[in-house]
Amino acid sequence: MEQNFRNFMKFELSVNGNAVRRSTTGGAQEDEEEKEEEEEEEEEKEEDSEEEGEKEEEQEVEEEKEEEEENEEEEEEAEEEEEEEDEEEEEDEEAEEEEEKEEEEDEEEEEEEDKEEEEAEEEEEGEELEE
């Protein structure tokens, strides 16, 4: 009677937490099945962790690629800005040179006008002297 009661009362929690009644005749078989289930679950966990590791690796690789692309874009932008600055400097220098040329031309014109005025004055003085 006590043995029957023990057999009747054998319970074990399964993986999902539900109580499973264990019969005395199928106890060894259930133990074997349980071990197989545990092994399968262990394998699944390992596979999951491997997949997770691969996903993390892929994500890291993707992040590195994105970072490299961003760095390249920043470098290109910096180069473009530098080229624009160089062009602006060149334009400024050209404008300065043009301004200097105009000033020189203005000075030459003034000198020429001064010479013409002097010559005109000398001619007038010469004519006055002749008279």
C-alpha cells in the first residue's frame, strides 16, 4: 500500500514548469525522455547564443561600415570646404591684382594729364614770350 502511494505521488516538474505525473512502469523511459529534452533544449540554447553572437558580430561590422562611411563623408566635406576656401583666396588675390592694375593705370593717366598740362602751360608761356 505504501509503495502504491509512493508511485502514485511521484511528480516532477517538467521544463515548462507544469507538474507531470510519473508512473512506476514508465519512470526510466520518462527519465530518458527528459534527459533528451534537456539535451535538445541545451543545444537550442547554444544555437540561439551562437546566432545571437553572429547577429552581434554582424551588427558590429555594420556599425563599423557606417562609421567608416561617415568618416569618408566628413573627409570629403572637409576637402570640399578647403577647395572652396582656396578658390575664394584665389579670387580675392585676383581682385587685388586687378585693383592694383587699375590704380597704376589711374596714376599713369594722372601723370600723362600732368605732363600735358605742363606742356600746355609751357606753350602758353612760350607764346606769351614771343608776343
